[in-house]
Amino acid sequence: MAEATPKIRIMKGAEPDLSAATYQIFNESHTLGNALRWMLMKNPKVEFCGYSVPHPSENLINLRIQMYDHLSSMTALLNALNDLDNLFGSIEEAYQQSLLEDTFEVWDERS
């Protein structure tokens, strides 16, 4: 059986306490990178967060997180992913509710 590719990897050069680290996240693009950067920067304990897509032909992003007070960037990353999941769940719930209530505008493209 082939070994599964990891979803995330901590790149070399991370601080031992993970207060500053670059994470390589596989099979993701700007869609997750920008949303994750936004959510991380909402955390007042995050000093810096940025992401890049190394090359358009590579299906991965590099996410750099630096924390204040030697806090763990891994904890901040996991919290941000959880917060994004909750946010997307709320958006989906509101969308589904609006469909049930039939309170949406319909455009007739033939006009």
C-alpha cells in the first residue's frame, strides 16, 4: 500500500517552540490561503501571517505565522482552521435557510 501524502508539513527553520514557523499545506490554493491569513490576522496574538503559492503548477501554499510572547503558531493555525470551519458552516446554514424561506431574488436571463 502506498504511503499517504501529508496534508501539512512544518518547514525547516521553525523556532523550537513554534512561535514562528512556515507551514506547507498541500492540495490548496489562494482560496484557502487568503481566508486562513485573514482569520489568523484577526487573532491579536499573531504578530505576522502571510502566505504564498510558490508556483502556479504546484498545488500547495506556504503559510508563515509569527506569534507574540513565544506562543505556538500551531495552536493559532488549528484555531483559525476551526474558526473558518464554523464561519463556513454559518454561511451554509444561512444560505440553506434562505432557500427554504424562498426569500431570494430570481433573475430571468432571457429578458
